[in-house]
Amino acid sequence: MFMIIDAAVAAFSQIFTPPFRWVFIKTLALTFLLLIGFFIGVEKLVVTFLVLPYAWASTLLSLLAGLGLVIGLAFAITPVAFIVAGFFFDELAAIVEAEIDPQHAAGRKPPLGDMLLVVAKFVAVAVFVNLAALVLLLVPIVNAVVFFAANAYLLGRGYFEFAALRYRAVENVTALRRAHGLEIFMAGLLIAALAAVPIANLLTPLFGAALMVRIHKSFSHPATY
């Protein structure tokens, strides 16, 4: 537990350093583009295919659709931020590796197929989790706990697999993740906590990368995190 806290403090400090700032600008721009594209695409579908004969009904439908989209965007931020992280993870990981473990060889960029597999699994499970959270929307405490715990699992697993793929084959990544499931979940709780804070959640890809590179290194070289 102390190792995870130390790694989290170091990771949070690093995300404000100059090398991370340029990546943050790029991740922020791409995140907003994806979210705006999602919003416009769904809004166009609603307007095009759900035309009602009464003006008041159409107006009401548009308002409800807008409200639904706002709620949907809140749920979409986590998976979208993770997808964006996939584009820039290697750049972030290289920065972290150079700082914490310069004497060891840097990781390699994983094959595109392996990265897409991690992203596809994450998105599939994220969709299921978000649907479950919506079903539990009328159970205030339970749905919040389930949503938070599920996101902690998802974010911990996803960012750890990105970090480990730079050094290991997919099957070895899976075995290592299962062997250290509790530690990864606990680190995921910290990532999920940041992801739950409006505005600050835009830092999630940077923090997730900086933290999980350290967590993976601690499993491989315990003195380096």
C-alpha cells in the first residue's frame, strides 16, 4: 500500500512538469474533439430519425435528448479519455521511464494489434458498466459505489496493460495483471478518484500513465518506482 501511495505522489507531481504539459495539450484537444464529435453525431441522429407531428413534442424531445446527451457525455469521459491515452501513452511512458529507471532499457512501442485489443476490451466492459450504472440510477448509494469500483477496475487494468505491453507479450501481461490484481485495483482506485472530479478528470490520462508505469516497474524492479 505504501508503495502505491509513494508512486501516486510521484506520478501526480510529474504530470505538472514541462515534458508532460505538451502531451496534456494534445490529449485535451483530442478528448474534446472526440466528445464533440460524439455529441454532434448523436444529436443529428435524434433530429433526423425522431421527427414528431407536433412542434411542442419535437421541442420536448429535443430538450430530453439534450439532457440525455449531457448525462451520456459524463459517462463517456472515462472511456474517451482512455482511448485518447492510447494515442499518447508511449510518449508519456518514455518520459516516466527515463526519469525513474534510466539505467534500464526503455520499453518498446507495442504492436498496434495488441494496443487495439486492450482498447477494445476496455470499451466493451466500460459500455457494460455504464449500462449497469444507468440501471441502478434510482439506487443512489449502490449505483455510485458500483460505478466507482468498476471504473477503478477498468482504469487500473487498462493503464497497467498499456504500461506492461511495452515490455511483455499480451499473454504475459495478462498473467502479471492477475498475479497483482489487488495492487492494480488499489492503484485504479486512485485513478478513478481523479476521474470522478470534474475538470481535474482531464488529467486522468497523464496520471494513469505516470502511475501505472511506476507500478509495473515496481513489480519488475522493486527499487525503481
